[in-house]
Amino acid sequence: MNREFDYLRGNLEIIMSKIERAALKSGRKADDIQIIAVTKTVEPEKISAIIDEGITELGENRVQELVKKYDIIDKKCNWHHIGHLQTNKVKYIVDKVKLIHSVDRLSLALEIQKRAEKINRIVDVLIQVNVSKEESKFGVYEEELFELLEKVNKLGNIRVRGLMTMAPYDENPENVRHVFAKLRDLSIDIQSKTLDNVSMEFLSMGMSNDFEVAIEEGSNMVRIGSALFGERV
């Protein structure tokens, strides 16, 4: 690793230690939890350095950044789209991403289906749920979740692999524990309905400030940016 980026290893060790403790509390191992390194505004050299440390799942919020970095980073890695996705941008990433975390409406699912069908690919997605019903956040409300799933599961080129949510920011993560617990309960309800093309393999919840509580409540996919790369400038 470039000596300039030595601090990344230290940050990762701290994160892994916290993941291990949180996983233990929920009866799991650190290996059960996947880190998605959030690379928003992070330069390619730094991304390359974290890949060298074994973090190969990368999450981008913006399509333009994802496409640009996809072409620059020449190391083995997987890209996740984790931000709000406009339907007119699907065509740029449908052949590049391992997982889309933010499907929150039927029109988006239909566009993914159309584009995936054209390239003969099955695209894995998560349904984004706005558990807290914050107006500033995207995501389907709990009351509309099952209706959306029943429509999406009929699309042959989409496979729902789980759920994603963003909790409200709070300096005390204990105050948002109920958000993560609710998403876990929803995933259990969905799993019991045995819908075609729908599994609840992944719960993408928890970010730099609250990932420990999210893991304790069942998350197995955490999206970590600033705790790994440092605060964005």
C-alpha cells in the first residue's frame, strides 16, 4: 500500500473489530457481514488501496461517478449502486453493477427489467424501504412494500435479494435501533410469503455512524464511507 494511505489499514482494523463485537451480540461472525466501501468523492488511488486490503465491494451513490471509476479501476472488484437511481440513468449501469440497493418504485423496476432483458442479464436488486418516513429520504413506505414486491417478482430479469434502508442521522445510534429492527421484521414477513424471484438474503442497513447497532439488529451488509476513508472534504 502507498504509505500515504497507511491510515486506511488502521481504519479498517477498527471497523473490523467493531463488526466482530456487534456480530457476536447477534449470534454471528464478522465473516457474515459484508462491508460495502462507499466511494463517493473518493479518488481512484485510494479506492485501489482499499481493494488491496481485501475490500472489493464498492458502493457509489451517483451513476456518473460509478461509470467513471468503473473504467479507471482495473482491479478485481464489484460495484453496487447505493444512491437514488433515476430511470433514465439505468442504461448506463445495468451491465456494470453487482447489486442495485435502491429500487423504490415500479417505474424503476420496469426500466431495469427492460434494460436487463436487452442484454440478457438477470439483475440483483434490493428494495429500499423508508422505514422512518422521512420526507428527505427515498424508499417505499412499509404499507406499499408488499404491493411493490408482488409486481416486481413478476419481472423475469430482476431478482430481489433483500431490503435496504437509511436510518435518520442521530449522534446516538440507539435512538434509531427501532428502524433497523423494523426492517429485519419486514424481511422475516416477506420470507414467509415465498414469492418467486424474491429472497431476503441481504439486509443492507447501517452506515459509518450506526453500523454496529444495525448489525446487532440483523444487518449483513453495511455501507461505510467516512469511517473507512476519512471525512469528505
